[in-house]
Amino acid sequence: MSAGPAMVELRLLERVWPRRGDLLSSISVELSRALTSGHCAKDVADALVEQLMTLLPAVGVSVTTGTAGTPAMLATSDATVAGLETLQAGLAEGPGPQARRCGHTVVAVLGDGVTFPRFAPAAADAGIRSVVAVPLAVEGVALGVLTLYLDDQHRLPARFVPTLELVAELGAGHLRTALDRQDAVTQIALLRHRALHDPLTGLANRPLFEELLATAVARDRRSQRSTAVLFVDLDDFTAVNDLFGHTFGDRVLQAVAERLSAVLRPGDTLARLGEDEFVILCESLNAPAQAGLVAERAAAALDEPLHVQNRWIRVSGSVGVAETLSGTAPTSLLRAVDPPMHQAEAVGGRHQVSDGRTVLAADHLTRLEIDLRSARRRGELELLYQPIVRVPDRTMVGVEALLRWQHPTFGLVMPDVLVPVAERSDQIGRLGEWVLDEACRTAAGWQRRYGCADTPWLSVNVSAVQVACPTFSGTVARVIGETCVDPARLHLEITESVLLADDAAARENLQRTKALGVRLSLDDFGTGYASLAYLQRYPFDVLKVDRRFLRGVCGARRPDRAIVSSVIELAHTLDMTVISEGVETDEQFDQLAELGSDLAQGYLLSQPVPADTIERWLDSCGPGERVALPSRLAQ
């Protein structure tokens, strides 16, 4: 029995257009393989395009994603098809855009002059005579469009459209799975980034920095190179927030991050550890000087004013540098930058490098806190005295008592390390009381031996914690009574942090202390931002100009000279005596004399010396004479 016409047509069709089951089976296997091996939507789309080009008589195939307004090519069979997809997107015309808009299959036979008149000529030039666009959707949610491009010889039979729609459904399911995986991977990466980066500046945060530090130390140990950590602390940044608001402060921190990023070497890492604390990781160093150069650039970068929200602001910073030694743990290295950073603050914002002893001391801060409790009993604490001279004749009129701790293991522990240790361990109150008592007993002995008129007055530093204590003025009164020191010749130095806190209890404490006859000095003036607003609220007699302003009074930094001049003039208007501290050169001294500074203090005149050295100088003077300090005093 011969086959009828319908059977012959079906057999011819199957030779060109495969059976539904065979087509779906082949495509399903390849899409699953692509999903397993590639994990991304692009791999799935590429596999779908390749299978359709292999199994169907199509001239070209494309898979696009996105909505009608924002289509995106995911995979195309060749550049010609990619060009036709781009043209349709630009014209917002063609089978693909229409399928997106209407949400169902579009079969377009081109060349009649009516169907897609702007798109059809370009398609005809590429040999395309018909196009079939099938939406890709999962549970009614559109993902994109699958498009077949056909020539004159192979037009899509109407009976094959349902099969192609099943292929589109199968492809959409695999694409949805791949896209979901991509979203999950992206979300995980985003969450990891957020967990390891500072949200304000985008810099690495502490966990990421510690991870990178550990890796760098291990790698450099194997390669016989060194790693350095640079800790950058912005000076009195809290005052920026207090004066201008936190939004402005955030913009300043972002500007600082950009400024510091610009000084890094390739491969260095900048991180933000706290509100105003930045840290730089320098790895694979061939010489210690390399870290010092980065520190110099960082300090110089912070010296330049920042332009933030139409306002110029100067935010200075101190830089501490710590380098690895043999056997140094990464956590020790990170802690080791704290002492040199405080030393940098003490010398006016310059950077300081820690040595091996400092690294070891930083690794045993807990031990320092414990040892400090018995340091006085073991005789490890010592007071030195730095002269304060009258500018016109360089004669000594006062001394500042400075605490030193000679630790049996770590050697000399400077106040910049000692004071934070005392504050963290709640020992600052007892330590400060001992310093006041010891210094007053020494000064009282000088006054009895040489007479009050011929002995220098005494200046003692007190911390903000002491001033805030309700018993502070009572403690001062007791020490004066027990030591018999002349209260008129006792100066108590308080830092600007007391003013910035503007604590009513502290202000009342200072008023009661002032009533004892004691003179009050405002130390480190110029490092805060709100000082001028509070000067008249506190009963200060002396104003000490911070050392970092003195660095520019002689050179090209004319703004620093103008600041010092204005501060001196302001203090004199308020009947305050001015002490310029940190004087290191004759040129600085001469400029301060020209600007009208009353008193000066610094290494140019004398380093801190023991009490018996002061006594030797006093012994060399006759009645009514004062010690005259040469520009370079041999100690």
C-alpha cells in the first residue's frame, strides 16, 4: 500500500525538522551539562544556541534577556545575528521586541513591505526571510526571548511552533536556575565585601586587614623580606564632628581616604580600623627605609588642607610605623604601631618607627598594665624637669615635671605609652596623684632652700580623667597643705580635650582649684577645633601653643605663622601668658620673640633633666639671679 500525500509530507518534514521527543531530549542533556559545569546563564544560553543551530535548519539563533525597554544579548550564533538583535533593540521594532511586549510567539514572514518595515530590509540583506521569536518565561515571569532566523528554503512549519515553545520553556527553566545561582553568588560576594570593607570609605576593615597582614607576614618570612604596618591617627577628629556635624565629618574621612590612597605603593593596602584611624600595610620590603618613605608621604599628604563641601579644612595626623622582626606575630605587629604613633603626636605629627623593643612591649601591654601597679614601689618611676624660659633673656622661670618609667624588661617607657596604659587599667588617678605629690615636694624643697623668688615655678600635667573626678580640687588642696608648696607657683596643665568635653563638673572643679591660688595652663592649644568658643568659660592663666604650629613659623608655611601670631595676640587680649612649646631651632626662637611669645620651652633650650641638675644650676646663681640657658645646653 503506497503512502498518501500527507504521510510523504510528514516524512520530508522530519528529515529537516526533528521529532519533538528527540529534540527535547538532546537539548535537555546539553542544558543540564552546561548548568552543572558552567554555573552561569551565559553557559546555558550558549548551549541552547549551539544545540538549535545543530539540530534545526536555522540560519541563526539568539537568546536575549531583559525587558522590552532594556534587552540584553546573552548568546548569539554569529556576528550577523548579533547585529540584527542590536538593530531591533535600537528601533524597538521586530519580532523580538514584539514578543517581549505581547508575551507570546511571533512568526514573521518578511519582505511584504508591511511587516516590520524598518527592520525587514536589513534582515533581507542578511538572507533572512522569516523570523520566529518565542518568549522565555517561567511561571508567567518573563526572562527574555528565543529567536530563530530562517532563509527561503527553510520556513518554520506551523505544526512545529508548539515544539519550539516547549524548547523555549525548557531553556527558560534552566536559565532561571542559572540566574538564581548567579544572584546567590553575587549576594554572597556582596555580603562578604560588606563584612570585610568599611561602608563609608570602601576600604578594608579590621578583619580583612588582619587576614591580609597574616598572609603578608607569612609570605615575607619565606622570602626573607619584611612587612611594615603604618598607623595613621587623625588628631582631635572628634572635634570636627562636634563643630561641623557628622555628615561633614564623614565627607572629611572620605577625602582623607582618597588622599592616603594616593601615596601608596603598588601592592600596599589601606584600611580603616576606627572612626579616625587608618592603617597601611606595606609588604615585601627590601629595606626599612621604604616604609619610612610611605610614612613621610602620608604625613605630608595630611599636612595639606582638604576641600570638603565648599570649605577648606586642615586635618593633621600622626603616623606610627612598626616592622616585622624574627618571630613577630601579625597581631603583635598591629599593636606595635600604637606607641610610635603616640610618639609622633608628641613631636608634632611627624612619623615615628618602632624598634624591636617597642614591638615586644606592644605584645605585652597586659604585662605593662600589671607591672605599673607596683612600679612606684619598685622605684621604677622618675620625674624629670624641662626648663621654661623667658623669651627676652632666655632665663629659666619655670619647669615642667615629666614622668618617665624605667621598666626592668622593656627599658624606658615614655608617657605616650605610659599614660594610655594607665588610662586603660584605671590607674591614671593614683598615678597622677603621685606625680603631683612628688613634684610638689621637690618644688617645695627648692623654695625652702633658695627662696620662692629665686626658684622656678612648677608645672604639672593633669589628665581629663583627673579633672572630671569630683575629688580633684580636694586632692590638690591636700597636696599643697602636706608639701607646703607655694600655690601661686604651681601651674596645672590641662589639655584641650577638657574644653571640648565642656563638662560642667570639670569646669566647677577647675574653678575650685583656681580658688586655691593655683595657676591653670591650657596645654596643646590649637590641636582642637572648638577652643576659642570655650576660652572665656574656663579660668586659664597660661596658654601653651602646640608644637606642630611652630614648624611653619620660619619657612614657607605662612598660615602657621599667622596662626601663632593670632593666638599670641588673643591670649594677651585675655590677659594670659603665652608659652611656645617644642622650640627646636634658633630661628624658631627668634621668630617667636618677634611675634611676642612670653615664654618658650623645647630641646633647643634644654632636654628634661633630673631634679639634681636643676639644683646644680640654682646653686651656680647668686641671690636674685636666674639661670640663663644658652641655645645649646650641654647636659
